[in-house]
Amino acid sequence: MGSRSGPIGQWSDLSLIDHELAKQKRHVPIRQLVNRAGDALKALKPCFMMSPLSVAQYLEPGRLVFDLVVMDEPSQLKPEDALGAIARGGQLVVVGDPKQLPPTTFFERVMEDGDVTDDDLTAAENAESILDVATSVYQPIRRLRWHYRSRHHSLIEFSNHEFYKNLVVFPSAYSEHPELGVKLIEVPDGRFVNRRNVPEAQRVVRAVVEHMRVHPQESLGIVALNFEQRELIDDLLDHEIMNDPHAEVLVSEWRGKSEPLFVKNLENVQGDERDVIFISTTYGPNEQGKQFQRFGPINGPQGHRRLNVLFTRAKRRVEVFSSLQANNIMTDGASGGVKVLRQYLEFAKNGTIPEMPGAGGEPDSDFEISVGYILKSAGYEIVPQVGVAGFSIDIGVEDSANPGRYLAGIECDGAAYHSAKSARDRDRLRQEILESHGWKIYRIWSTDWFKNKRHEETRLLQFLSAARLEAARA
């Protein structure tokens, strides 16, 4: 309960909290409240979510000690900014992505001392972020490999191939879908003049208003590749919304949601996610039609990491508005960021990465071959081992009435099933994620199949018949 005797200035813990809740004004400053009622606050709310600046501002050193400190987005956190939070905990967990952006240094003066070498620096002094420090100090590193934000595998396919290499990506039930994946919208009349591309910005704004009308349930974020283009899009969008009452109502509704509409530039989009991301590539030919090979921060040493942040923000769809032609971007002697930009534009246009294998494979077992034979005999088109990276559905049954869509996924308890490290992964999480990606999953147990094959065949075909009827009604 805390102390409730003597002057109010000596009250503490729950007694002080109750007293402050009853007041209308002249509340105790937050730092003083946390200092005097910290034990009660920790008992009421065992988990504090705070920025490093808030930790320094509100938690007096030595007053509150936590069992565990968890740092999210640590690639954006400088070591010196993180130390205060680390000192207030008994254990530390640093969860981050080394392929994301380091802390920005645009506004810092770098003072170099010719007498100081890397050998003289500590791990913290020699690192860009607290993630770099943790990576070098704490071993072994545990890698989280499952990627399940993207509702379509193409949204992470490029970054997985270019940066991560071995993420486990769950396939979508749609190989092609107008509302899923990466789309390229070319802006042939776009011109990059005075660090702005007016035709491209106008095209983006028209698409935003159209999105509000057609897909009001999908959250939206707009990202430009430089600050000036972001300002231009923001101004044009404000003007358009003022003249469109329907759009103004939708924007007002979105402001009250957990994922409101945003317009940002490349430098400050890290940490955001939306159902749909519109990208204005901004750069393009000048008024005379000449394409310069200058792409702002993308030309810099961290350009590829900036683009990786951008490419992985969407849950359902990325629409790339581009005045750039990929074949006009010269990559000989160019930075990694420029090369990645060209490759991504090619990927957005073609929908594939040339060196990547196709979605299907060969059956893993005689069991799968047996099931596949029954399905083919019943007139279904099937694809064995449907997957793109690290995970495959044993048999995908194609929907003949809707090309580009799978009617169902058949899971057999074969090699992929038994390779899962836990029953939780094997029997619950995988199916939940696949269903969130649009799949209808049907599981066949090998013992049941071989003991009573005719009965299992009948059940399987009944399931597919019902799935086909449901798809036809949708």
C-alpha cells in the first residue's frame, strides 16, 4: 500500500497513486511519481514500454530495476543511447535486423583523430548501433527465420533473395492476384526537375484517391525516395482531399485506426507497415529526356539497406510508380543501392527473379505420389511441393475456374512434416499461417491412407468438391 502518513510529499506507492488519480490538476511530475511509487507501478504494470529517451527522463538511476530489458529496432539505436536502459535491467534481449538502416548521421559532425585506431576503440565505440554491439559481443546469435507478415510471397521474395538468403517464406494461395504482390505502374511522362517529379506525384495522388474509394478497408502508406517528392505528394494530396468530400471522410476515419494513412520519405519509414504501400521512385529523365545516374542516398554506402527497409513494409500489396526504366540505370561501377534499385524495378515489371526456381517441385514420397494419382484421376490439376523458400505445401490443387489460384493445399505427414522441430510448429502454427495466406488446408495421415484408402479417397474428394462450390460462390 505504501506510506500514507505525514505530509503528502512523503506518501508513496499505491497510496500516492490513488491520491493522484483523484486529483484534477497539479499532478506530481512523472519522474517523481515513478520514483516514489515505482514498486506499486511495477506490480500493477510489470511491463514498461518506453523509448531510451523516456527511460532517461522518467526512471531515476538505481530506483527501479527490471528483470528483463527487450530492445526492438536496435539497428536504429546508437550504443550510447541504449546504455541507460541496459543498466536498468538484469538481462538483455536485443531483437533486430542487421539488414535494416543504422542510426542516421546526417546531422552529426564527424571528428577524426589520426592517433586513434580501431584497436583502441571499445565494441560500443566502434559500432553504428547497439545491434552491432550485441552481434559482436553475444554469441551464438539466434536467428528468427519464419516470415509471415507478407500475405503474398512475392512481397518478401526479392529481399529474401537479395539480402536474407534463407528466410522461411510461406506461399500464398494465389500465384497471381490483382490485389496481392508487387505491381509496377509506369509513368512515361514523368520528369525529374528540381528534385521533384510532378507527373509521377500527380499519378500517385490519383491512385491514393482511387484506393480510398475501392479499398477503404486496406491501410495505406506512401513513400517517396526523397524529401522534396514527399512534400510535393503531401501538398497535392491535401489539395485533392479538400476537393473530394468522400476522400476527406475516409482519411478522417483512418486517423482513428491503428494504421492511419502516412506519407513519408525513404529515410523515416523504418518500423512502419501497412496493407498497401505506394512507392514513388521519384527519379527519372530530366526535361530533355536525359537520365542522370544520381539517386540521392541510394548512391551511398547504405543505399541497399534503405531500399530493403522500403521493400518490406507491405502486408498485401506494393505498387511501384516509376518514371525510371530499369534498362536506363547503369550498374557498371555503381553502388549496391543502385544495382538493387534496377533489379527491383525488373522484378516489379516481370514478377520473377531469373535465377529463382519455380514454385513446384517433385513429390517427396510414394505416399504423395499415391495421393497425387487419385487427384489427377478425379480430374484435378496438381502441383507437387508448392513453395518458394524454405517451406512447401505437399500438394497444391489448382482452381481451374480461377487461374492463378489454388483451390486447396494437401498436407501429407511426410518429410516436411517430420522435419518440424516441435508439434506446435508442425500442427498449429504452420496451418494458421497458411490459412492467413488464403489456403484451405486438408491433412491426410499416412496410416489412415494405407489402412482404409477408399474411405480416405472419398473424404478427400468430398472436401475438394465443397471447396470448389465455395470458390464458385465467392
